[in-house]
Amino acid sequence: MTSEAAPTTRAPRAYRRLSVEERRRQLLTAALSLFAQRVPEDVSLDDVAEAAGVSRPLVYRYFPGGKQQLYEAALRSAAEELEQCFAEAAVGPLTQRLGRALDRYLAFVDGHDAGFSALLQGGSVVETSRTTAIVDGVRRAAAEHILDHLDVPEPSPRLRMTVRMWITSVEAASLIWLDEGKRPSAGELRDWLVEQFMTCLVTAAGSDAPSASVVRRALAMESAEGPAGVLARRLPAVLADAAHLL
Amino acid sequence: MTSEAAPTTRAPRAYRRLSVEERRRQLLTAALSLFAQRVPEDVSLDDVAEAAGVSRPLVYRYFPGGKQQLYEAALRSAAEELEQCFAEAAVGPLTQRLGRALDRYLAFVDGHDAGFSALLQGGSVVETSRTTAIVDGVRRAAAEHILDHLDVPEPSPRLRMTVRMWITSVEAASLIWLDEGKRPSAGELRDWLVEQFMTCLVTAAGSDAPSASVVRRALAMESAEGPAGVLARRLPAVLADAAHLL
């Protein structure tokens, strides 16, 4: 509330000075911050107008389709921001690249909180085939980024499915994380997710030759000090009593 | 179409003989079979009446709330059926129990096809917070079943998250499977999913002591001929060049 007091008093001046694009951006930012705190059902255009320090008619001028249009625009803007999280140079060990992307992703989840949950849990009044398509676009973009980093232009069905399954399980983990008051820490959750990715990849490689060559290449870049090394040294203790399987 | 011809000609007689509960069940069965072939948007009460060989007013008598009510009732019935898939005696290796439950689950997915996709992909006109709650109930039931089989009354946060992540990734795999014309075979997909479950569990065990004791107990029941043994013998080849991590 306090952060919105200042814009309200400056509104008449800001009103004139913002370009159409700036104004649009300002309204979307206000909307996103409200959607982050409450489910879409509990956000009205009045709230957005108040948060942005502008009149309700102005909000309608920019979003004549009302809340649904505003929500979809805010979602598109969030989706672009989210896709930025995945941008990562193809340099260094895979676990480090993935870890950095996950740090940004979890910061995004942390910041968008209620809106993120409402969106992914489904059943919200503002959910349509269009909002579903936007979210699916983000998932697809994430999968493409990972396959780029794995450096496989033509992934095998098993590799593709493994990557897509992991992305969905990251989503599930984010929702559980929000639901459980953001515990464990974002850093710990990132480590869990990176480890899972590596072992899911190794599992797929066990019966899929194309995945196996991807894994060999990826592991060659890992270091003993990194997450793959830490995990590799931990597992023998877990498997100590499993010699009967070999 | 041919399967519906017979009921139509017998309709007047069947009309009188069915009890309320039988009639309700008949209408839900007809609805489920339609929802399996088309998205909910493309199923009308007329279609359900025709498929069940009854009049449209009769369908409305049973479901005065129209398609939405019918859809939710059909979904509830499908959810019960789905939960039955998970019922499995707590006997024998975990991978065998999981494999059998997955066989039933994949047969369900196979049979409910379009309706399954529409439901889980979201954004359908019939999706509401109630339908979302029904689907979440199934996910929760699946997680509880697995934790029962792991024999952990008080699972650690990491173990609980691992199980829930795997359930979501099974869902994702089912949707991809339907989307890709049900390839690979259901049996192969089941094997992938069982393997993933085991390695995700082993991964969690690497840094979570409660998960480690669960894994040790589970692996003790596995045999060299079973999926865990097959996987265990395959992985050394994948990891042959990864000695630098140890």
C-alpha cells in the first residue's frame, strides 16, 4: 500500500508524460504485482487503477476487454520474463548452467507467488485456451533451451520425453514449494532439481543409445567438486546393500 | 456408432427397467465414452442422449445442471475408476507393484484419450475449481498409495516432493504419449516410468537420510532379473567415462 501512495499523488503529471507503451507497461506491472499477491478472482480493474495511480476509465482504454484482456496481457508479459530466465550461455558444466537458470526461475516463482500458483493449478475464472497456450509456449521454450544445451538437434523420443517430464516436475516442485511456505530454501530446491535432471538423463541413457552419448558428453564437462561429483560420491552409500542386483 | 444402435431399438423397454442408479450409471458411461473421443466443447447433451439411446429430457432430468453437471459427474466417476488403478497389494518388489499399477493407469489413459488430454491440459470450458479439485484429489490419492507402499507413515519433505514430482511427470508422460500417437508401446513407457521412479528415489536418498533408509529397504526386495537389476547392470556403461567425478 505505501508504495502506491506516491504514484497516486503524482498521477496527474505522470498521466501526461507517459507514452502509450510506457503506460501499458505501467498498468501491466501494477496488474502483475496484484496477481502475485492474490488469485485472479480477487483482483478487480479498480484495484489495478488504484495500484497504478490512474483512473479506472484509463485502464479500460488500454484494456477494453476488461480483466480477461488485462490478465492475458500480464500473463504474456510474465511469460516473456520467464523465458528470459532460461537464456544461458552454452559454456561450462551443464549442472552449472541449469543451476543458474533455475536460480532465476525460482526467483521468478518467488516474486509471482499467488499468480503463479493460480495459473498453474488451473480452474481459475480467467483461464482459457489462450492462457493455456501461453503457458504451454513457456514449457516448450524451456524444453528447447535444454535440448540446445544438450546439443542435440534431433533428440530421440526418450530424451525429449525425459526433458519434458523433468520440466513438468520442476513446475510441480515450484507449486509444492510455494504451498509449503517456500521451504526448503530456493538454493536447496535448485540442487534437488539439478540432481534429478542428471539422474533422469542417466536413467534414460541406460536404454537409449542417443541419450547415452549426450550423457557421456555432459558428464565429461562436469567436475568432481560440482553437483554431479557430489552426487556420484554420495550414491555408493545408498546402494551399498544392492550388490544382489548386479 | 454400431454399438449404440442396439440400445436405441431396445430403449422403450430399457427405459422402464433401469433403476435410478443404473440409469445414472448408463448416462455417465455414455458421456465418458463421448468425452474419450472428443474434447468437452464438442460433446452436447443431445449426443449423450443419442449414445445412451434415451431422450434429451431424460438426460436433463438426471443432470438438471446440463453439460457442466454431467461433465463433473463423469469426471468424478472416472476419478474413482482411476483411483482403483492404484490399488495394489503390498507384496513383492516395489518395481513390480508400481509396474502393475502403471499398466492399469496407462490402460485408463488409453481408454479415455481425448477427455484425459482435455482435462489435464486445462483451459477447457468445463474446467472449474471443482474439476481441478477432483483431479488434485486423484494426484493426492496416488501419492498416498505410493507412500503406503514405501511404508513411510511420516515421509520427509524431500521424499514427499520426490513422489509428487514423479506423479506429475507421469501425467506429463501420458499426455505426450497420447499426443505422439501412443508411442512407444504402453509396456515400454511403463518401464521408463518405473526406472525413473527408482532413480529419483535413489537421487533423493543421496542427501536425505530418511529417503536413504526407504531406498535400502526397497532395493533389498528387488531381484537381479527385475527392472532394478536390469537398470543397475546398464548404468556402469553409461558412467564408464565419469571416473573423474569420484
